[in-house]
Amino acid sequence: MCAQFLVQFFPVSCVGALTTSFLVGIGAWLSWLVMKKITSVKYIFPICFLPLLFQLIILIDINYQYQGFISFLFVTIFLWVYTLIFRRNIICRTSLGLFLTVTLFFVAGPVALVFSICIFLYDILTKTTKAYMTFFSLVAIILLGIYGIHNSLISEYRFAFTPDFYYEPSFKTTNFHYFAWLSLPFVVFLSFISQYTKKANNFIKGLLLLMLISILSYFYLYTSQSCIRPSQEELLKLDHFTEMEQWDDVISVCNQYGVNNYMTSNYLNLAFVKKGILLDHLFDYPQHGPKSLIMDNDRSQSGTKLLSQIYFTMGNIAAAQWMAFNSNEIIQKSYSPSMLKVLVQTNIIFGDYAVADKYISILENTWNYRKWAKNIRKYLYNDNAIEKDSILGVKRKDLPRKDGFIIQRGIITDLMDIIDKNPYDYNAIEYTIASLLLAKYKEGIQSFVSKYYRTNVLKTLPTPLKEAIIAFSNGNRKYCYRYGIKDYMLSNYRDFRQKTLLAESQGTSSFFSVKNEYSHSYWVYLMQ
Amino acid sequence: MGILDAINIMVMKRIYLFLSFLFLMFLVSCNEDMKISRYINHIIKIYPDYTDITIPYNIAPLNFSINWKGESCLILDGSNDHFQVKSKDGHFIIPSSKWKDLIKRTSGCKIKLTICIKKGEDWWAYKPFFMEVAKEPIDKYIVYRLIPPGYELWNQMGIYQRNLENYDEIPIYENKLSGNNCINCHSFCMQDPNRMLFHARGVYGGTFLIENGKIERLNTKTSKMISPLVYPSWHPSGKYIAFSVNNTQQSFHINSYNRIEVYDTASDVVVYDVKNHCIISSSLLESDKAYETFPTFSPCGRYLYFCSAHAVDSMPQKYKDVKYSLCKINFDQKNHLFGTHVDTIYNAVKNRKSVSFPRVSPNGKFLVFTLQNYGNFSIWHKDSDLYMLNLINNNIYPLVLANSNDVESYHSWSHNSRWLIFSSRRMDGLYTRLFISYIDSKGMAHKPFLIPQKDAIKYYKDLMFSYNIPEFVTNKEQIKSYDISNIMKNASAR
């Protein structure tokens, strides 16, 4: 609940980073307060940041939930409370330990196990009277976990006792996640050990601290590689910028990391379509068939989310709704607000107002989407307002006249139906032309230009389409003139053909130099 | 009707209204806080719509809301007693014990509900509405599946039991216990919670037969059948279970008021012998030229009803041409034999409509089915409605009061044949909700009511799952989810 509440503010720039840093600070400070009760040695202060820093690095793992970080913060709070009161009375102390452990288990999940280990260690190391009594907390957690399993409250032991509880259920956590958990008891133990260095001079202390930090840093950086993966970082950025509709940022992320898979390519092309410049830049980047525009059905959360956005932009509203629904189903115990937005929009477009109202009510309860939800409410049961709206109106006009089943006839046929119905959806037009080009669909391209040239769909031919017309007609002047293709382009094509033929006879290096010279042209793409 | 009769009715109505107001004045005068200063001659809109419904005397309080953010009061008046429920936000939470006493004492009669709202210092009373309390109780529990209404991807789904005498809902089995697999088609033998089955698909797949606490895992895929066993119906003896075997596909419409199309490309009907673990089949139920599905035994056990459509040569292109007839065949349980001919009870070709989910009332007098323009998966067809077949005189008629403009689909009977629970998408067009209708001795459905919740408006608005396959059971299912999950994960299938 707490994590869900906080996360809703994160779309605002820097809020996520600042909140998390602040919480790391609190957690570290509470850990330090606990450490101070074990040792009077101050130079080990930086160590108190370690457990929360580990959590911070795990957060970059797309499969780790923010709930895991917040739960760990709860451990430091509860630990601090435990060390604060009822230290002398054995019964009160044991009861408090049990109470805090059980409460933590219900509030935050299996991190309670870390807490019970920490308080047991704390009582042992601080030589508390009858410290072994604290062992009952550890036993309580184990019994609670077993009870939960046997009564089907928890599905598997790994969700009762391990960090898997905070992780995408279909995957398992790595050793790094376990080490992050154990870092807190380790810090407690280290505090105890540090007492023995109290009498050492400052040089030794400094050296020890340096050694400690070096070892930990090495381990930290080495193991954290399993969490930080450039592809994930890239995906997070692309997902965020797409959600925020910051298309220039999407393009710069793609430039930074390179376009080397279908998903990135889909993000990049979507950004270009949204800016209305897809056909200007289509061959500035590597393309590998129509899948570069829209990949095959993906069953991941980010994949379904992206596909939903692409289908919506294409004007394939039913497919956008289908993917948005699937995307929400993949998320554990929650919903993606951006996908709820798509569900609201698609249901309004179809005129399914009652169910749109249901989703709007949910979004109205969020901080970040409340304004959007309240604003879109005015379209419910108001066909006139919808038709006048620049997005909803255009997309409603996209709905094909004839029913059928989505994707069954292929993306290009669906797109053709959309622009046939609504020749004013420029996003759909760009996607259609790009799909035809990337599919190298000669007959499709020829019939498309023949049907739509000098209509609203195709007032003039964009450069790649001209190049396609030239290539597929093998430079036929009469045919090319019909579509306003100038002589210089035809002569360019002739040059390209000659150079290619020459290069083929001369060998690979010449061939590459031709490719480089014409790298942004459709002709090179046709050679792939 | 003559003019005099009409005048007579009008006069009687006014007298009745006047007497109602007098009685209301009397009630209100007993309460020092409330003095009604104005009467509004129409019924205020309430959510859920519980006006003029028929309810069992053992149902949980039917809490509801009005669109009024100020003070309001609900006056409930039964045969012998009455009480008031006050609200500060338009949401009435009726005290359970008072409600139970009231409806039990009013059994066979009507309770009157009057809603008053406070405007300034004055109380305004709306025209009262009524609930008829039937003499017959409803089965204590219903069992259903909760599933997101996409039916393609999911994380969470489960089979739950709900106590209708209160608001308790507990899981029988949730898929989180077995890797989020699909669990479906739960079924009980004559509303008996001790005889249940359901299927699991995916990693821990199989059919799970639960009899008196003993769980058995069955592998029902054989080389001779087109699929594992699918839609079940228990023989009243509990010794046999009729199943369909279906090759089912799902497609999503581009632009239709029906979002999804689910269709079979092949299907047959077979009977499973529970004791001997064998399949009983008949060529009349396994024709390549027909799609047979949705079997259901009559309560006497001598007949097997099922749906059958002429097979088409290309699916899904011809999905609208597939229309299912309602058919019947004899079943001889002693000799494991089917009859030699099939009776067509409702001819889909002739009537240009398609039948799904035939269910015979336990007293054997009625059969309810859904009727739609084509196909068999009525839950995605907005035109699908509930129809009744009177098995005594073979009359077929729509259950007008139960039906809506949206989907009505899966239904089941209570053990006393007086209550019908069914799923409908009438609330928002997507999320299936459960409604209960009283079926009188003539086989007519009364206006249905949405299954009650403590705070219905919030509950249904927040609930992102559809109710699926509602089944009445006479008592609580006692099996532990943990035991099912253990068998699912560890036991080998028979």
C-alpha cells in the first residue's frame, strides 16, 4: 500500500529519485542509531548506508517491486523501535520482539525474517539478559510461514521466506538479492566487531575503513552487474518517455543505446510517427521488416504495453484495447495507469461508456492521473464532444466499416481498412506506407499509390515511396512520371544500379562503400 | 378491462397511497427526530436496483445506496415489525440481525421500504417500494470463478464460495497455489458440496475429482478424443459425468458490439464412468458432421440433453452460420447404453437461433437455456437471453423479467428449483455480475436481484474480475486448498 502510494508520484521528474534517496537516508540513519547502541566506534558510520544502498541497486531490476525496498525500510524502523524500549524486562522485551516480528510479517512480508535475525543477533551481541528468548521471534516467523502455506494464504515457501515475494513471481531472485537482505545482520555484526578496534590509532582505523569500503565496493559493483543490465535501463527509460509522450527523449535514448532489437525499433518508429516524421527517417536506422514497426505478440508487461500504444496510434482500436487489457493482467495485484488510460479511450471510442466510467473512477483515485480522468469524463455519453476531439474523434473515425477478427488478415490489410475509412489519420497513413515498404510488398505499393495518389492519403509521394516506385518499376520513366518523380531521382537510381553492378564484380569492400553512400535510401534496404 | 374497473383501480391505488402515507406518518411520529414535511410521488433511484424484487427469507441484507450526500433514512416495514436505518452519505447498511428477523417473519408477504432524505431541517419521503419475501429458502452457498474478463492472459483467478446469508467469500482454490495456471469448469453433483470436480490446465493440468474429501487427479486426454474433458454435468447418481470435448478457439472482433468470439472447430459429447474410469460414447454424440457440446443430465438420470450444430467447412469465416439445436438422447445407466435416436427439442435451423447451457431444474419440470443469434459461447453475445422450456407441456418462452439488453448467460438452479442464479453483463457491458431470480410454480422468472454486498457500489466498482460459472451448493465446501495444490503438484494422474 505504502509503496503503491509513493510510486504514483514517480512519473514527475526527479520525484522518484529524491523520495528514494530520502528514504535511504532515513533507513541509514536508523541503522546508525542501532549500531551506536552496539559500538561507540564512529568511523564505521558509512557502513550504515550499505543495506539500503543494496536495495537501491536492486530497484534498477525491472522485476523487483518498490514494495521490497519499502519493506526493508520498515525493518530498520522496527529494529530501531526494538532497541529503544523494554530493554530490561525480559517478558516485555520478548513480547515486543514477537509483536514487532509478527506485525512486520503481516505488514511487509518475509523481510520479517531479516528482522528476527537482526534482533536475535543484537540481543546476543549486546549481551542482553536471556538473549536466547529472542529466538522465539525467529521460530514465530517460521511457524507463521508454514501456517500460511498450509492454509493457502501463501502459495510457496519461497514467497514465505525469501526476497522472491517482492519479485516477479515467474522469475527467481539472484544471490545478490539474498546478500542485500543479509547485509543488515552483517552490519549489526560488523558494529560489534568494530569495538575491538577502539584502541587502535587513527591510521589503523582509517586503513581498516578503507579496506572495508574497498572490499564492499568491489563486491557491490561486481555482484550488482547481475541487476544493472543496459537493456533494462534502456527499456525503463523508453517506457517512461513513451508514457510521458516525450518523443525527442525516446529518440535520443535509441541513439544512445543503439537500435539492435525489434522492441527498441518499435519505440523509435512510434516516436517518429508521433512527430509525423517516420517516412523522413525510416531508413536512417536499421529496419528488419514490418516487425521493426510492430513486433510479434509479446507476453511481457512492457511488450504488451508498447504494442497497445502502437495499435492505438495505428488506429487499430480493438487491438489496442486487447493489448492494454492483457498488459494489465500481467501486472501482479495492480494495474498500469497508462493502460487504464488506453482502456478508457478505447471504450469511449467504441461507445462502451459504462465500463469506461469504471476505469475513470479508478484513475480519479490516483494523484497523477486524477486531472486527466476528470477531464475525459466529459466525453462519456457525449458523441458530439468525442467527434470534435483531436484524438478520440480521429480514432473513432478509424473504426472499420466491416467487422472481422484482429490481426487475422495481417497488419497491412487492417491498416488499409483504417485509412480507407479515415483518410485523415496521418499516423495510420505513415504506418501503412512504412509497413508496405518494409514488407517489400511490390504489388501492395503499386496498388496503394495507384489508389491513393493525389488523394488526401497521398497528396505527394514521400521520398522512400518514390524510391520504391522507381525500384519496383526498374526505373520506368513513363510510370514514374505519373507519380511526380523527377529526372534527377531516376538518374540517381541509374547511378546506384551501375555502382552496385560494378561493386558486385569488384568484391566486398566496394559493395560496402556503395551501401554507405546510399545508406539512407530504400534501395539499400531492398538489397538486404 | 372496463372503464369502471380502471376507475376502481385508480381509486384503490390512491387509497392505498394515502394509507401508506398515514402509516408512514405514524412511524415517523414515533421518532422525534423525523417529521416528514413533504411526500414525493416517485421512487428514488437506488443502486443496486432492488425495487420490486422477490427475495428468499435467508438472504444477507440487501444494502444499497442513493445518490444523496446528506442525511437520509430508510424505513423497513414488514408484516409484524419495522425499523429504520439512517445514513449520512446515502449508503444504507442494514443491520443483519434486524434484517434477518424482519424477512423471516415476512416470509410469504412483502416488505415495504421507504426512503426519506433530509433537506435543511425538513424530511422528504419518497414513494415506497416493495420486496416480496418468498416462502422458499435459497441454497446457502454459491460457488463461482473470478477471472479477468479478457480470457487470454491472466495472473490471478480462483474458484470461490460465497455464503449468501452473509457476505463471506472464501477461496476453494486459487491459481496462485499452482503457478498461476488456468482452473475452470467447476461442477457439483445435485448441489452437493461433497461431490465436486474442476479442471486445471497448463503445468499441473488434469481433472480434479473431489468426493467426500478425497481428491483424485485424472488425465482425461486420450488418443481417441479431440481434447481432454471440458464442460461437465454430473449424473444424479454421482456415478457418471457427461462431458463435452472441444477444440475451442478465440478471436477478437475489430468492430463489433461483441468484443470476443469463442467458437469450436470440433466437439463431441462423452460420458465418464467415475467408478471404472472409462469413457462411454455413442456415434450419435461423436459425429464429424456436427458439433455436440454442453451436455446436461435430467434429474431422473434417464435423459441426456445437449446442444448440437451442423459442422461448417471453414472456421472462423463461417462462425455466424453455426447454430446449436437443443437435443435429447436416452441414457441407460445400468447397461452403459445410449438411445438409438436423438430428439431435437429446439430446432436452431428452423428458428434461426442458437442454444447454449441447457440446465434442468432439480424437480424435472423446467429447463432453462440461453438463446442467441449464433454460436455457443453466449457470455460474449449481447443478444443472448435466458429462455425456459416447460418440460410438461414443451412450451418455450423467454424469461422476460430476468433478461436485459446485455448478455445473460451461465445459470444454475437451487436444489428446490425455486431460485435461478445467472451471470449478466448488464451493469457495465463487460464485467459479469451475478443475479438471482425467483422462479414461481408456473415457471415464470421474477425480477432478479444482484447478489448483495456490504457496500455494493464500492465493491462492484472496484472489482476488476468477472463472475464465471455460478453454481448453487447446499452447504460449505470443506476441502482445503492446500490439499488440492498438493495433489495437483505431486500426485500422478489416473
